[in-house]
Amino acid sequence: MLRHNRNNQQSMTSCKLTITLNKTFLSYLLITALFCSNAVSYAAEINKTRASTQHYTSRDFSHWLNAAYIADATYKTKTEIEKVLAAQGYTLKQYKQLESYSIAYVIASNDKTRQQIIAVRGTSNVENVIVDAAITLVPDPLTGIDIHQGFLLSARDIYQQILPEINPDYTISTIGHSLGGAAALILAMMLDAQGYSIAEVITFGQPKVTNISGSQKFSQLNIRRLVTAKDIVPLMPPLDPVDLMNLSIFWHQGTEIVLFENNQYAVLNGTNSMLRATDFLNDSPGEQHLNNHFMTTYISHLKSKLNSAEEVVFKSDFKFSDWFGSSHKSAK
């Protein structure tokens, strides 16, 4: 009976996810495809062409895997968190759950290397992320930029509580998954604005947090956003056509590293990162998108690149003819 109920619950979640995607996400993808005029040039299969330059090595993926272990540990018990941190030379300084936002954060220090880590737990519930994504940008006096309202509220709460634990003589790295990744990035910007030394920001399946101008203001930050090819959360919040008038559209920051199941990966930035949304137009939203957001999937994809990581050119399989018919071809 328990297994039967669990299967029913999973089916209902998948059904609700599909409905949400069809209503919210599909409109975003169509607008994105039309907005990015060079999307047609991406009409080819994914991860077939080896990149001429290899940006990252197995050592980089090992580093990100360690960060993934920490992000994954934030969903576990305090004892398990301490164990993962200790294996990487860190001592847990603070662990707290924010009941009002259903997220938690961790602060750890390595006194030998004079480094601190702030890791923020998010959610593995893709449906919640999509539903909560339709929030406006609001001004943040601390950073001087516009930030996603919901993510900003949680980051502010964490910021006030971690300040007593921050050592101004240490470098700081922030890590997070999903909504926790969004909060981790905002925290890095807040701390950077106050003069703290930010070593890097590593996020997994992170949604967008600011607009183009906000992204440019903090372009000096070392941000690595890891995504799986079929995780839809990093493409949230959706593009609002109204925002195109004042160029206040949500925009990603830093470098996006797309992880495939094998030893391959792709590197995207700016507009090319937005264009990745077109690849979902030929998909049927469902369980694969849910599974691709889990930290277990991210860890598995990172492990597959420890021996020989190969960078490939990311090309979407989106074709305008699939959606707009042959008349589009004749018009070219």
C-alpha cells in the first residue's frame, strides 16, 4: 500500500509539473526563440562537435564535485554535514534552518587556508521553483541592483545572521543548489559590496536572480553555474515580454557549465546561455526534468568527468520548421 501511494504521489507530481510547464514555461521558450534571432543557427544535435579549446580539466571537475558534496550535505543531518566538511578540511561554525523560507545555511572555516564557505540549501521540488518564479525584480540598497524579490528576502535573512561569523581576513566562497544557489549568489554580491573578499561562487541548478545591468555590475565575481542539460530550473524565471521594453529581463551571471551524462560538457555565457532554452521546445515536459534537478544527478554527471573531461560545442536541436511549418523556410 505504501509503495502504491508513493507511486500515485509521484505520478501526480509529474502531472502537475507537466501542466505548470505547459502553461508557464512553453510561452517563455517561444518568446526566447523569437527574441534571439540567431537561434536558427543552432539547429543541430547536441554534444557532437568537440570544442577547439578545452576550458576545464578533470581537476576543475574534481573541485566542483567537492562543492557538490557540500551542497548535497546541506539536505542532510548536522552530523553528516560535519563529516563532509571535515573531509575537505573545514570545521562547521554555524548551521541553521530558516523556517520562514524552508531553506537552511551552513558556515564553515578552514583556518589553515584562511577560507570560509557559506552553503545554502534550496529545494529539490521543481514545481515549487516554477510556481515561485513569477516574481518581480525589486531594488536592493545593499548591492545597488534589482533582485528577484523572493530570493532577496531569504538572502537578507541569512546575511544578517552570518555577519557575526564572517572573518574579514578570510576569503569567502558561496555554494548552493536550486533556490539555495540563488541565495548563495545574492549573498556573494552582498558581501562583495561590503568589501569582503569573494573567492568564488559555485551553484547547481540555480535560477536567475537579477537583470542585465545587475549582472554586469558584479561581472568581476568568479561565478560558475553548473547545470544538467535537461534541468529547467536554471531557465527560470520566465522571460516577460513587457520587460523587453525597458531591458529589465532576468539574466544569468557568470559562466554556465552544461553537464552531460558522459564525459562531455559545454561552456555558455550571456545570450548563448539564454538560447539553451530553445532545446526544450522539442521536449515533452515530465519526470526527466524533475530528475535532472536532483543533486544526485549533478554528482553523477561530475563523477563521469574525473578521468577525461571533453568540452563540446552546445548546439540545440530546435528547428523553427517544427513549430512554424515550411512557410518559415520559404521566407528565409
